[in-house]
Amino acid sequence: MRVALVHDWLTGLRGGERVLDVLAGLWPDADLYTLFHVPGATTPRIDALRIHASALDGIPGSGRHYRKLLPLHPWAARRLRVEGCDLVVSVSHAVAKAVRVGPGIPHLCYCLTPMRYVWDQIDVYLGRGPRRALATPLVAALRHFDLRSSRPEQVTRFLAISRAVAERVRRHYGRDAAVLYPPIDTERFHPSGRPPEDFYLLVGAFVPYKREDLAIETLGRLGRRLVVIGEGPRQSMLKRRAARSIEFTGRIPDAELADLYARCRALLYPQEEDFGLCALEAQASGRPVIAYGRGGATETVLPLAGAPDTAARATGVWFDAQTGDDLVRAIHRFEAAEGFFDPKLIRSHAERFSTPRFVEEMRREVHALLGDDAR
């Protein structure tokens, strides 16, 4: 079967790119279409595919400044035309699903989320002041484009990464979406077998909805040690404002990240996430998660629901509001129950989201779409 993969952009290794890497292993002979490609920014398995980048990729510096080209993304996506294949699979959180598909070719969209910055997270990205007003025409145009590129004649079938995303697909696009949880490479992560060290962990992309500011300010206020992994647009600003107990590492190799997961007291997860790969990576390492109890975390983190000793049946703690006071209360609840959490149970919970499970379920979805033509 000839498969074409489509991804928004290949500029870094985040959750969507890890999903794409698994799909590249499932279909190693696929062609891959994308807006921007920075060689070496994702994985060798992705780079080994035949990659077709958009016209925008030729602009000097576009790999670093692709966000600034947002008004041109719809145009660039529609200029990518996919033909000569039996199936198109897009992994989309922006415009990948808008690629032009040849007549009669089924298109399966694995939706990471509808565009956050024009739908559910617009207040976080643009606020309610002059910036929001100035962006109104662009937001309206992007919403119109997003709706048009979600019609049945463009996308044959939607899959969503969580129940939260499936609900957004229904609300914004008027389409049904089955839920297929993303893959976790549980073999990359293991409990250390030793008591945790005295630090909390935060893995960020430093974009507004991730709410790294909440975790950094709160842990600084408590004087707790926090190790912050990752890089992104807001990193320098947050680093300047951080207390001395906050350590920024930047981007680190996967092996170092796995080691920090296994050694930390807990992962802080202050955002409303679509699914939450990092939360499950920490759990695969046997470590609990202190998570904002909305979105994907409600499907991946089993919360402490009673007295501290009930933590033996939990994989983390939820907090109800994205405020410093609520996060402080959650940290205190965690610390009171910390000795009762069971690394083996936490690891076992994460294994329910393994890569083999994802591959098998994806194959079933493709077979259901293509019937006897799927092989």
C-alpha cells in the first residue's frame, strides 16, 4: 500500500513528531509532505522518508521563524498536492489536513487538536486587548480556512488523540472522531529503583498555553528546586524572572530526559493539554504527576482521591484552577502522600498507552477505512 504522510512542520521533536516517528516506522516507504523541514530537528526515521517541503521552506530563516509566517500557512498547505498513493494520513494541529489530495484517495486525519490559537486557547495567545482586536481579521480567516479544510470531501475520517480533542472536533467542525491515544515508547523509560531526589521536573515548549510561568513562579515562591527542560519563545523572559531555586537546562538528549524523569519527586503539568505525552513518560518512569485537572490529563493521570494512603492506587494529583494558590495546595497534598505512591503501579498504568498498542489500533482504523484494500 502506498501511503503519504502529512505533518504541519518538522522544526523540533515534540509530541506530534513522536507520533509521526511511529508512523514512519509503520510505513517506511511513505512520502512525507510538510510546510517546513529542518534536517536533524526530529528523528533519523523521519528524515529518512522522502520529504516534500512547501514553498515557504525556501525562505531564509524560516525554520526558526515559521510562526511569524502564520498568515501564509494556509496558502502553502494548499500548494502541497498529494497524488499517486492509496492513502493519505495527516498528523495535524494546524494546516496539515488542508493538503490537496488527489481524487478518490482516502484521507485519514489524526487530529492533535483544532488550531488552539483561533479556537479554544485564543484568550491565552491573544488576550482581550488591542492585540486581540488587531488579530481579528486573521483569526476570522484562519477559522474559515480551518472549517473548509475539515469537510468530508477533504478529510474522509478523523481520529482524535483524546476524548477532549474529539469533543473539540465535534464542536468546531461538526464531525465525529474516534479516539486513538498516541503512542508512548515505554521502553525508553524505567523507574530508578531508588528514592527520588529533591527536585521537581517541568518539561516545556515555552508557548502561552503550556503555563510554565505558573509552575516556575509557584515553585520559586515555595523555595522548591525545579528543573526546567526545553526551549521556546518565552524561555528567556521566564528565565530572567525565575528564582534561584529554578534550573533551566534547555533542550537535552532523550537519555538525559529519561534519567531526570526517573530521579525527580514528581512532574509538574500546569497546562490544559490535548493529551499529554510528557505526563505518561514520567509515569512510565514510575514518577507521579501534579497536573491541572482538565483536558488530556483527566484521561492519563489517576488522581489522589482521598487520604494520603490512597495514593497507592493513584498516579498523581490534580489541581482545579490555574492559580498559584491552587498549585501550592496540590503540592502540599502530594508531599503529604508522597511516600504512598507505588512506582510499579504508576509504570503499569503508563504501559496501557504503549507503542505496540497504538500500531495495532492504527492498523485496525486503516483497515476499517480501506476495507479489503488495506494490507
